[in-house]
Amino acid sequence: MRQGEGTIVTRRVQIIDAGPAGSLRWAARILQGAEWMRLPAEMELTVSPANLKAGHYFGEMNLTLSNDEIRSVNIAAVVVPRGAAAAGASADGCALRRLAAGVTSLVSNFSTPAGWPAPITVRAADDCGNPVNHAQAVVSFSNGDPPVPLRRFGGDGVYTATWAPGQTGGQINVTVRVSAQGLEAAAARLNGKVSASGAPVLAPGGTVNNFSFAGAGVIAPGMVASVFGKNLAGSGGQAATAELPREIAGTRVLVSGLPAPLYFATPTQLGIQIPHELPDAAVHQIVVSANGQLSVPDTLEAAPGLLAAGEALVAHRADGSFVSAAAPARRGEALMLYLVGMGRPDPGAVTGSPAPALLANVRQAPVVPIADSAARVLFAGLTPGFVGLYQINLLVPGDVPRGNHPVEVTQNGFFRSRATLPVGP
């Protein structure tokens, strides 16, 4: 803001759990300089910059609730010298040196239940009071929750994200850091507490290939996956029939709005099949309903996964024996590999039901190089009698040298999965 005029970085604030109407008292605490904030009875914050020198100012507005709890709103302001150009010309005394950041959606001394979405919105401005729209903003938490990046919203220097608290405990410190090229970074700090809640909480990227638990947040239609988190089920349970249910012990899973069949449900892990009806090569969202509440969605991307033991590919021969370091594959030998997540088959499969005896090929044929030589694929599709399990029958290329070689499955030029196959003489 300019001397005698002015714009505050924290334009609007949202008071969380403010209590009954009329129960709010307020007090402003100035952290530096003269008394420059006042709050009229209608709860509209105004600023008096006339007697302030150019620079950055920070303060807090304390709001006392009817139960004597206090919520503190952080206030950030930028005072621009008189006569400074709107674009921030340094010749007029408005040198672009540093950022100012104000949090407008979460207050200090906050109290929020675990698993509930808590919006975090930040407004960034430079020394001239101009909004900064090329910044990077990230929020970190002292309770062990992973950092959350903020995304730009509109063109007014606003960045926003949703935090789903996962860890409960004592006081939690929340730090928002904003940086932009050519400007000194800014930080805003809040504190509060996260109370225990029965709401399900999805671990970020916690939906993984059920075979290897690899590929965080990577799925494909028909894939068997494990979902990790907290409060995902009450007592838990497992499917009692080959036909998978859509609900176990009150737990349901939706992937892009489609119900996912469940193999089992525990408080920390779910076994599900991703619905075949999802489109290939797309981004999806997963939501868990448990304990009468919904989780915050997590984002999923599509790709298949090979069955592997560590990095070693699980493959067996027609006689049922498995390939191993002691019994390596031979050139020209037929092998069967198993996968999850190769997409919709032809003819189509019924989500949650075992694959029929009639062979169902995948719609996108895979390419399987072994040591840079393309293996001949004899069949790629669903494994009869199993839910969500795929297989590839192939011939080991005749020119593969002896040794341990990577096997990579590529589908539609996009899907990739890799493991190691020992090849003998």
C-alpha cells in the first residue's frame, strides 16, 4: 500500500469455529511500529498507513471466543513510498527486493479434526504492493504430515491448497514459505492442534500395485491395488466369496465415482480392484467412505505393474516350475509373466468377478523387450478364474546373452513396468 492510501496483503480472513453470533471479542497486537490497525464493530479490518514509513509490517488480530479460546489472525502489509510508480520503479524509491505473504484462510491457535479438509490460502505481494503471480509456495507441518504445495488461483497473487491433517498430538506448527525469482523469500507461521477423528485419511500416493507395493498413486483399469492410510475401516473384514463385494464392514471405495470391489478392509490397508469401466491413460481420484465419514480425495495415475519379488521377475514355465537364479530361463523358452493393471480386455470383463475361461485379450498389445531384444508375445490378457489378474505368455528371444537382464513391459507407448530375468546358456 502507499503512504496515505494502502493495500494490505491479508485482505480478507476466514474465522474458523468462531462460536455463536455475538460471542466474539477482539484485540489487535502490533508487532512493530506505530498503531496502524483498528477493527470497527462490524468486524471489518482497516489500515492507517499515513504515518508509516515505507516497508513491510506484520501483526496479529486476536479473537476471543465465548469459551475463552483465542484465535489469532496474522496480518501482513506493504507500505509503498509516496509517488512510487505502480510498476515498482526503483528510481521512485520502490525497489523490488522482497516478498510479503499473508495467510487468509487459516488462523493461529486453530483446532481442526484429523482427516478433515483444511483450506490454506496465501496472498503474495512485492515491495510495491503488486501481486506476485510467478511464485512457488509450499506448506510444511511439524507433526510429520508431508509438505503440501500451493497452486496459483487467479491473477491476484493468491495461492491455495487443501490440507488433510493426518497426525494428531500437541501443538502443531504450520509454516508457509513463498519464493520467487529475484525476490527475498517470505514465510508465514501458524500454530494450532489437530484433534482425533474417525474420518478416514488416505496416505498421499498410498494406492499402490498390490504385487510389489511400488508405483505410488499409479493404477490402471482392472488393477488389483492396496490402499494405505488411517481409519480406513472399523473392525475390518474380508470378502467371503469369489464375487467381490462393494462394501466390507461399512467401508466403501469410489474411484472417479465408480464403486471399487474389495478383497479385504483393515484400519490401515484396503485391498481393492480398480473398476474396469475407467478409461485408459487417465487421471482419477479415489475416495474412501468409512466410519460414516468421507476421506479427502487422492489423485491416481494409470500404469500396469509386473509381479516381482524385489527386483526379480516372477515367471514360470509350462510345467509350472519357476525361473530363478539356480534355474534361469533359456533362449527360445516359453514363459508366463503375471501383471496387474493392463486395462480393459476384449471381450470385456465384469468388475469384481473372476475372469471367464474364454480368453480375454487386452485392447492395447504390450511390447516386452528383454536385453533390448523384443520377445514374441503369444498372449496378453486376463488370467481365467482370477479377479484383476493378467498374464503375458511369451518366447525368450534367441539372441539374449547369458546374465540378468531387465524385462520392460510397455503398453500404448505410455505404460511401463520393469523387473529382472536371469537367462542361462
